[in-house]
Amino acid sequence: MEEKISAKAIDQYSNFFASKLADSFFQRKEKINGQEILVLSEIKQVNLLVVKELMRLWNAEQQKWQSPFFDYGAEAVQESREQFKNTLSNHILISKKDFLPLLKLAVSQTLFLLLAPYDFFSNVLDSRGKGLVKVDDLKNETRYLKINKAPLEKLVEKLEERKSDAITGNEAFALLDHILEEVNFTPEDIEGYVSTFSKLVPLKVEELFEFKDETKKDPSLVEGARKNEFRIKDSLTINQKFMFTKILFNGDFERFSGAIDRFDKFKNLNQAVSYVDENYPQWDKESEEYEEFFAILQRKFS
């Protein structure tokens, strides 16, 4: 099974890094403005993701502008709102207390983008919910990416070629899967970024991943953790999601997601195997995909 990044370790490092960076800035000033955000960290991706989150918050606030008395959808009103947004974006001013959560999130997202880009892409698509993935949303996403952005850019390009405004989540995952194979995507080298992170807080990449060999852990902790905490849904890498969806579930991501939720609710391996035999008799039990999936079931219930 592939090595899996530890969300807990990422969260801890991001919290420490963001706190130190914020302390350094806010010891000189009470609030930070937009221009200062753009040059705050040596790692430009962190700064851009802070701005992206601010824009997301702005858009969320705009959604609340509804009235039974006024037409907020009118063209003139939309133009005025856009002008107001542009003006407001030049007058960002945030206190340390409100800025710190934004910075921590940006550091965390940057680390995922560096160390687990496949999972980052998956989260981008998952964040759109079970409905349609809008092309404009994906285009906006790529605007704020400097690292490993080629697959999402290619996805947008493919959708524009089709003249599509939106596609379903299943289609988006399937198309991204095809793109990753087509361009033979190789993530950027992380050494330079690790060195830059380490200037402020030492970063050891190996400490951001979970153990591959459970026997290296304390056996007394492993037994309970395996049965009570291990969830198939949380353990899968983006490669495995694509592979299982494509081969075992005929490219239907919703069927795959529903099946994984069901497997996570079973109490033992026998229940899981019986469910497979009854519902997926067509699966080739000698295939590499089945063997890897079965190994995950064994891990969950061992």
C-alpha cells in the first residue's frame, strides 16, 4: 500500500509555522493589508492561498445578499458589485486573531499541494460537492496555484474545448484520471521548498507521513487503533480512488463512494467478503486491482 500523508502531522506543522510567521509580522504592526499578504512568506504559494481564501469568504458573503424587494441579479447591480469587490480587495486589513486561521490553512494546503498533489486535486473536486463542477470555479482555482498546477490547467483546457460550463463530479474525476495518464504528470521537486520552510521551522518530510509498517509502532496501541480508527475512506490515495473507480466500479465515482461507506460500516472481514461475492461477482479476483482492494479490507479488519 502507498505511503499516506498524515493530516494530523500537517496540521501540527502548519499551526507552528503560521504562528511563528504571524508573530514575526504582528510584533511590528497591528494589522496586515493586501500588499503585505502577498510578500509575507518567502513561499509565494502560501501567500496566494491566503488571498484565495479571502476571495472565497467574500463570495460566501455575497451569496447572503438576497432580498424580496431588490433585484441583486440585475446587470447594473452585478457590475456595481464587481466594482465594489475590486475596490474592497485593495483595502484588506486584518488583525492577527482573524488572520492566523487563514495563514494556517494556506500553509496546510501548500504542504498537501507539494507532498500529495493527487490528494489535493481530489479535494478540489470533492469540495464542489455532489453536484456539478463549474468550469469557472476550476479556472479560479488555478489562478492561485504556482505549484503542480498543470493537471488542473489541463482539465480546464479540456472542458473549454468541449465548450462545457460544468460537468458532474464523476466526469471530472474520470477526465482528470485520463489527464494524469496522458501527460505522465510528475510532481515538482520539493527540496527547495523544504529548505525555505525550514528557515523558519525545521521541516522533516518523513515525519509528515504515516507509518507504512504497523509493526514499528507500539503493538498495544496498534490493535485498538486498527479496528476502531482505520477507515477505508480516509486511507485511500488519489491513485487508488481512480484505479478502483475505473476498474472495479466501471468509472462510476458515486457507486464507488457509496460502496466504500458501506464497507467502513461492516464489523468484520466475513461481512465484507460476503458483500463483495453477492454484489460484485464480476470482479476478477486475480487482478491487481482486486488484490490491492482486498488487502485494504484485510488491513481494516485485522
